[in-house]
Amino acid sequence: MAMDAALLAGRLTADELTAAAAAVQRWPGAPRAVRAAGLADGRAESPLETRGRLRMVGSGFAPTDLQVEIRAGGRLVAVVDAWFDDSAVAVEFDGRVKYSQPWRDRTPERVLWEEKRREDELRSLDIRVVRVADADLGARWPALERRLDGLLATPGPSRPRFTATRRAAGVQRTG
């Protein structure tokens, strides 16, 4: 988690992180550090996104990409947290803070309404949306894992009405 946050904040680059992990190869725990550095991604915009992504990877689900812009008709519809291109499945890591302490001077009601409308539009494009909350990463994970497995086994639309483009970097949220 701290590695993703450090990359997102620009405190170091992925190459610097990899070099630092490699430099301590003889220390206890070094193999885990090297593995963690290899999994770090500065596009993760929250600890929940990091934990969720790592839980998916640990279960054998490697998203095609993170922070993916979905566009239709030349317009940005959404930026999804994780994207599985072949099956057109978007994963949204949904923390409570988004609703209890919204940013950009929005009210919680406004955030909820915007999220609902955005998800409706994604679904109208034949994109399946999975929302993952913190509680889903614990005891509820097996049920979510089965759901993801089923969704990913089904191909996405043969002629998508959208484009999916990876963002190069995540966005740090500020008040």
C-alpha cells in the first residue's frame, strides 16, 4: 500500500522502487519486498484499490489495466478503477469516504447520484460493473471471487460501442 501511495505521490519512480528492493536482496524478507515492488502501481488512488487489486491478483485475476477511461461517442463516460478488456468488466473499489467526505465541494447525495448515473451509462454500453467494498476483501471474498470468475468467463460485446484507454497515472484526491 505504501509503495502504491509513494508512486502516486511521485516520491519515487517505479525504477527507483525496483532498484531499492533489489539492493536489499540479502536482507530477511527481501524476496517479499522484490515481489511487492513488482506489484506496485502508482495508478492506485486509495489503499482500498491497492488491497483489492492485490486480492484479485492473488486469486489469479489480473486486470487488463487500472484507471481506464471509458469513452462513448467521443465523450468520457467514466474512469474505472480496474478493467478486464476481453470480458468488458469494470471493477470499482468503493470506499465509504467517497460518500461521507466527498471532494470537489459535492454533497454525499450528489456523489451517490453521480455514481448511480455513471454506472447506469456503463451498463447501457454492455459493460458489467462490479463494486468492491472493504468488507468484500475479507470473509466475503469467496463469493465475490466466484462472481468475478463467472463474469470474466463471458466475453464482452463483439462490437463494443465504447473505447477503453489506460491512464498513464492516477490522480491524487484533494479537498
